[in-house]
Amino acid sequence: MNLDVLGNLGEFVGAIAVVVSVIYLALQIRRGSRLASISSHQASVTSSLDSFIIQDGEIARIFRTGLLTPESLNEVERMRFSYLLERLILHYEDQFEAFGEGLLDAATFEGWQAAAASYLRMPGGMVWWKENSQWWTPNVQERLGAAIRNATPANEAEPWAWSSE
């Protein structure tokens, strides 16, 4: 073997090594993206407003009353109710961004969007959204606003959970 043949062989082996490295890198990036998606979904579930409502009866009462009959809340309860809905929209905004980045799958995002819209479609949610929607990005206003217009209010979708009987 002369030096030209050895040089060509070295270039060939080097090219193969580069291709293998690129394939490996692509697989690792894909795996990392999938892990980020799973983490985003888990964070979405654990940071949701529902976890507060489940754990605290007073917050659940304020949330329920505020959505059904907001006029019956006192001034402190109205403030707490407003912050609960603000947290709901902040959570939605995070999900909207994660969905746009491909870190949250469409089915999960659309499910959370439907839930948020069904709360905001209730009497107190409608009042709050009308008074506060301007604080959110135009994309959130547009997308969530359309979802609210098409949503079934939570108390109609799940009457057993919202009835007072």
C-alpha cells in the first residue's frame, strides 16, 4: 500500500465516523426533545389551578362562587377570585408557548385550553375575561377568546360537579 491509498482509506473512515456521529447526535436531540415534552406535560399537570382547588376548600368555594355568582363575593374574595383566574391564564399562556415550541402535544394543549375556556365561559369567568383580557398577548387573546366563544360552560358540561343539591 502506498501513501495515496492509505490517505484515501483514512478519509473514507473519517467520513464514516462523521456520518455515525451526526446520526448519533440526531438521535440524542430527538430523545432530548421527547424528554422536554414529557417534562412540560408533567409540569403542566402539577402546576395547574386544579391542584389548589383540590387541596383547599376555601379556594374551591371562592372559585366556584366566583364563577357561578360573582356578585355574591366580598371584596377580598373578589380579589382572590381574580388572582385564581389570572393564575389559570398564566398557566394557559405557558402551555400555549410550550405547544408553539413543540414541547406539548396538541391533544394535551387542546384539552387544557378547553378546560380553561369552559371556566371562562361561566358567568363570573365571562365578566373577568371581559375586564382583563387586554392584559394578555394578542395571540392568547385571540386563541383563548375563540375557545371561550365556542366552549360549553363547565357547570353545563359537568352539572353533577356544580349543582348545589
